[in-house]
Amino acid sequence: MITVDPFDLVIFGGTGDLAARKLIPAMYHRHCAGQLPEQARIIALGRKDLGRDGYLDAIIDKSRALITEQYFDAAQWQDGDFARLADYLLDTRDRVRIFYLSTSPNLFAGICQRLAHSNLALPNSRVVLEKPLGRDLRSADEINACVESVFSEKQIYRIDHYLGKEAVQNMLALRFGNSIFEPLWSHGKIRDVQITLAEQIGVEGRGEFYDSTGTLRDMVQNHLMQLLCIIAMEPPISMDADNVRDEKLKVIRSLEPFTPETVITNAVRGQYQAGVVGGNPVPGYRQEPGIDADSRTETFVALKARINNWRWSGVPFYLRTGKRMPEYVSEVVINFFSLPHSIYPSSDGVDSANRLYIRLQPHEAIELHLMAKQAGDRNILKPVKLDLDLAGQNERHLDAYERLLMDVVRGNQTLFVRRDELNAAWQWVEPIMNTWAALDKAPEAYEAGTAGPAAAHDLITRDERSWIEDY
Ligand code: BG6
């Protein structure tokens, strides 16, 4: 394993949920893999003064127990803290310095300004910004402008951890490392594309954050749209960061804009009610701690999207994501057209259309569903799976954060979101947010443990298609 150069990683929000669940474990795994040099340092900053040992105890407890997210109190960040940090980092001015802002986005600008005032933002510094970045285009733009008054775009890493998932890397490799898929990758061959990000968990103690955010901002504007870009983008000139991001941006710009009318017909929002998930009874969203008793925040979104360009003209993209679904399933399904004419006797009820699955959860895998002949003396077909996941079954897949943190250390921005991409994504979801906000209506209720509200089913069945369910 090649080690990276020594670096300092400073985590703002070091006592928070993301640090405990993802960032510290990611560094731990990279350490075990022998990738971190001995001189590398992780400096965790939080509003509690726990001391080194206290922090280590707390993080070990938290990483095991996954306790709730904590928020930062801007007022608690004093210039003195930054002066102490500056002292601490004094001897390592020449090394790569990463500031990971795992705090509420309304603190990003203030933290960056204080970093600048304390002379901590050097040319070799990098800043990582967690999602969702802002609440809408305007707030995102304001935050980005403040951050960019301190750091250049080349120093800013807007993270979307879905881009660090192994299956997403594999999807790129499949499309751009092989010649056989390209002729199949367009209208005429592909009937529709479905992306499902379904979670069993509810808001998990993040009630306050979630209630003011909702699924559209938490999952659609970032994770779902990034996956859609990876599937739909044209081959980039190279894997260089800007070439990849130029192509993703073109996809977002080609998305048909929603109007108030199409939001009504092509966008569905839902909110879970009490039900049973994985055999356990769970409360409804409005009964969760930190949630307003009359909340109209959505916990489920389904959309029908269209990409108005040469490749994708006429191909619907059906997107859905929600909490308290029956299973933890994240996947992309590429549905190819059925045979124009079958010469085989029909195998009752068997859907013969070819289908490519890119599975992100619960296991990362890529599968191609084909028809093959059943053994025997008759010509009867049966569906078979070609498993294209080339990573060994027992090999440990890197967690998305491991991969992405190492990319920040190495200075590779390919899997990070550029400002214009982020703006374009906000621009696309804004009419949905605005139309929903203007409607005097609660999201449609769905029972926890079911696949979302009835309208999500109608969204696709009225096009004579159905969600490909693995549950
Ligand atoms: C986060 C969202 O970005 O992604 C969470 O804020 C969500 O609400 C999580 O649970 C899902 O990530 P993963 O990797 O578990 O699918």
C-alpha cells in the first residue's frame, strides 16, 4: 500500500455524528491498511472541551453506539479557539492541511473567515464542505461566495459521499472502460431508468435537522442527482476533475425544468406514519423527537424526470427515495426494451426484458439480467444473472468516506461537486420546493414499512411501467 504524504486533517464538528460514524472510522481503516504516514494528524474540534483522552473515550463510545448528531453553536466558536489551532498547526505549515466542515452549513462562512483571520488558510490548505450546502440556490450561492473569498475553487471539496461508493466507481468503469455498452446506452435501446434509494431508518435522532430539511434537500438535490449524472453523462475527455464535472453539469442543464403543473403530475412527496419495519413497530414521523406535530416535511420523494438531449430523448428517469421503507435498498435499474418478437414459447409470467442492476445497498454489485435456455429437451427460457462485480466476494470494499478523504489528501477533485454543478442542481429542484411550499397541503401519508404513498405507484403505472421491486 502506498502511503500518502503527511497531512493535518482538522475536523470542525469533531464530536458530531458524521465524525463518529464515518470520518474517524474511515481514517482508522486507512490506518489499518497502512496508507497513513506516522506524521499524519487528525485534529477534532468540537464545542465541548473534552481533552484528548476524553475525546478518544467519547468517539469510541459513539462510533459503537451511533448516538445522535450534535449541532454547533456558532456563538461558542471564539477567536481564541482559532488562535490555539494556529499555534497547534504552526510547525506543519508546509504540509497539506484539510479543514473538514462537518457542521451546519450556516457556519461554513464564519469558520472560513476565522480561518483566514488566523492565517490558517494557506495555499496548500483544502476545505471540505458537507451537504446539503444551503437551503436553496440563493443561500448556497451566498455560502459559496464567502468560502471562495478565502479558498479558491481548486481548494474546495464539496462532498457527496454517494460519489465515493464502489458501485458508482464501477458504473463509470463499466460505461467508459468497455466498448460493448456504449451502443446500448441511449433511447431506442433503453426503455427507462429507475433509481431507488430506500432506507429502513427514520430520522434517527436528527429530528430538528431533518424537519427543517426534508428529503428533497437531503437526498434528491445531491445523491440522487449525482447518480443520475453518472448514468446519463457523455464520455468525458479524461478522468480529470473538470472534464468529468463538465459532463455532469451538461446533464443537469439538460434536465427538463419542472413547472408548477408538472410538479403536480410528476413529483410525489410523502410522509411516513406509524407502521412496522423489519418486524418492529415504529412511530410515525410526527411522533419522532424534534419533529413538529403538524410538520409538512416530506420523508419520501418520487419524481419522473426527462433529459432533453440527443441521447436520452424520450427516456423517462423515475427517481424515488424515502425513509422507513421495507428494506435498505439503493440501486439503479436500467430497463432495456423487450424483444420486438419472441420465437420462444412464453414462460409464464417471466419478464424477458434485459435489465442492468447497479446495486449500492445492501451489497455493492453490478448484475446483468439475461435470458438463457433451461436445461432439458425443450426450448424454454429462464432469467439468469451475470454478476459483473469484479471485486472479490470476500474483499473489503472501501467505505465512500475512506476513498473520498484520501482523494482530498491527494488533491483529486474528480469525485467532488463544483460550484456551477451545485447551483444547477439547486435550480432544478427549486420549482419543486416552491410549488410544494405554496400548496396548502400536507405530503401524502404512507405507512412505515411500505414502498411509499399510492401516488408514487401511480406515477409509473400510468406510463404502463412498474417499479422494479426487490422487496
Ligand atoms: C445522508 C443523509 O447524506 O445519506 C441521510 O443525510 C441518509 O439522511 C444517508 O440516511 C444515506 O447514506 P447511505 O450511504 O447510508 O445510503
